[in-house]
Amino acid sequence: MRFLLAAMSLAAFVFGSNVALADKRVAFVVGNAAYKNVPQLPNPAIDAKSMARVLRNVGFDVVEGANLTRDAMTAKLLEFGKKSEGADVALFFYAGHGIAVNGTNYLLPVDADLKSEMDVKLGAAINVDLTLEQTMADAKVKLVFLDACRDNPFAAKIRSAKATRSVNVASGLAEMKSGEGTLIAFATGPGQTALDGEAGTNSPFTRALLANIASPGLEIQQAMTKVRAQVNDETGKAQLPWGHTNLTGTVYLNAAAATASDAAAPVAVAQAGEVELEFWRSIKDTNKVEELNAYLTNYPNGTFKPLALARIAALQDGPSTMTRNLSAGIDPATFTDTADQIAEDQVGLDKNQRRDVQRRLTGLGFDIKATGKFDEETRSVIRRWQAARGYPTTGYLNKLQHKAMQSEIVSSRVASEDSTDEPARRRSSGGGSRRAHGGGGMGGPGNLFGHMMGGLFRR
């Protein structure tokens, strides 16, 4: 926790030519999957957990939830709204069912039971426009990611209700416009449905977000370009994320590698003494090599560089008890069997499976581009992952390590299943369940809580 707080103080984002430390970052991250009145969804809860982990790694205070009823979701939104007051960056991520009725988007709690348009408007569903306006309006930068583009499971009931026969119920979410300082991104285009992905892993859209939005030195709009390209490629051009932005400057979720032209360096120098000391104090006793590497990345010539390198060497010589406990349930031989090129060749990873490995590493906080090629950069990242887990640090994978990596992300999958079979995963995605979209611009700060309970769930 101390490491994350220190990371928060280090992460920076840029508005135009002015640089400011993002000392207050708040995120709402919820995945609804276990629906009570319609078929359950396989991945949203996993999507939310993965997203929350990545955001915490770059300094966000995350309000997290999974499989929330309307009352539970209301409580989380109230908490998020309170924390977002005066925030430098407020981020909203939702995965689950969403619907569009007469051009207005709604998110569905797991206890939603919609029989008519009136049910939607009187509280059974959550109005996206009002929710974003009342919880995020006071933040300087607002980022909204909606992985909610499945087919509307209540469409037939709503259309058939006598009082609402002329109601327009869309298949996906309706188009939204972003207000000033806002970026909105959907898993696919307005009115379209998106692939949910293979059960037990992340959706294509969330997986692409995890791989890109927190990449060091990557501006958020550039990251979203990469997200669109990755989803388009992964789904065989069957899905293309859509977005709308009114950001007035450049925003970084992880500015550690921002170039000098971003003017980030002067801020880092000005803050180095106090912030570097706090950073080092937060991680000096850590058993995680990636945290020590994070210090070296931020302070390549830092005061404590020799100590950090010595600590890394000590950890790599032998895994600590803490590191071993993090890997409970892993075959003990994983900690001793050394991997080399021959052992990796026996795993038989093709290009798509290598991409899967790279995406999993990114999802675990070890950033690497999903190129499908295990170059020296990838080998270095694999060594960092191995060192952090207490495995022999060679930069190559054997079958045991590959299986262990899969188990870190897909804990509910049958052990014998080959989760990196990309063609099979695409076939599964193509026939899997789909999602639905939501929208809304940002209004003024207003009275955040005075109207929350009265206006949050109806238009």
C-alpha cells in the first residue's frame, strides 16, 4: 500500500504545455456478471478485477465492486462521487450488461428485472448520463470506459409492454458526446454488439485496455489508438472500439517514460529529493523485484541505486517466503526447473500464443508490447516476472512456468485447458455472448449528493 501511495505522488500528467503531478486519482471499477433474471455473463467480474489491479499500480484510489445489486451499486457510486471531488483524474470503468432505450444509455445491476420502459426510468437501471455528471463533474480529467456492449437481454420484454410499444430499444449502446476534459470509449460502435471473449479470461476490449492505457510514457489518446488496433486485429475485424474525446491537453496514466519534450523532466528534478526518499522508504523492504525495478526506472541515477541493485540480486539468488506464498498452489518443481530455449520450444508457442503471453505479462503489471515476438525486451520482462515469482530467471519459459502464468489470470479455468490457443479462442468469442453501450457528457459540479438519490436512476 505504501508503494502505491508513493507511486501516486510520482505519476504525472500534462495539460498543454503545463505539467502537474497527478496527486489525486480516483477510479470506479465495477464488473457485473452474476445476473439473477437473465443469463449470467462469463467475464465482467474478471475484467473489473484486472482493471483495478492495473489502475492501482499507477496510483489510482480504486472504488471496486463486482456483481452489485442496485443498492450496492448506488453505495459505490456515492463513494466514488465523494472521492472524485477535486480529483486531477477520475476514471469510470464498467463491464456488464448495458442497454439503450430511446437514445439514453443505462447500466444494469445484477438484480435488474426490466419489463417495461417505466421500469428502466424509475430506478431498475442506472442512467449513464446522470451518473457521470453527478459523480465526475468536479474532476479535471474524466476518462470513461464502457465494456458493456452486449445484446440487450430485456429488449423483447420492453418492446412488448403495452405502454411502450413504440419504444426504441437498441441492440448496443447509443452514441454519447463527451464534455470538456473528457474521454469516452466504448467496446464497439454505437448500436453494435461486442464480443465477450472466452469464458474465464478478459474481453477483447478490456484486454486491450490493460495492455495499453498504463504503458509508460504513452499518452491516453495514443493508447486508445493502440486499443482500437489490438481489438480490431484480435477479433478479425469483427469489432472496432469507438470513442469521443474533448480532452484539452495530453494525459498520461503512467508518465515514467515521458520524453523531455513533454516537460516532465523539470518536475521530476524539482521533486526528486523528497519524493525519491519517500518512494525508497516505501519499497526498501519489499520482496518484489518489480517494485525495485520501478524505483530504478524512475531514478536511473538515484541515491539508492546501489542498494536497489543489491536487493534485486539477493532476491534473485533465492525466493523469499513471501514470494513463495504468493504462488501457493503452484507445482513445486516450477521453482527449481530451469527453462531454456529447448524447454520453451517444447511448449510449442505460435505467434498468437506468444502475444497471449505478452498480454498476460502486461495484465500482471510487467508492461510489454504484444508483438508475438520474444525479442530481448520480452526476455527481460519474462526475467522480471520470473524473479518476482521466485522461478529460475532465464528469460525463457518451460511448461510449468507457462502453466503457472496462466493460473495467475485464469484461476477458474480447468487446468488441462490450453488457454493460449488463439484460433480456438476466437472461434469461442465469435459464438459467445455480446454486450450493450452507454453515454453522456459532463455537466457542472452542481449539488453532487443533494440530487444523487433522487436523480441518479431516472432521466
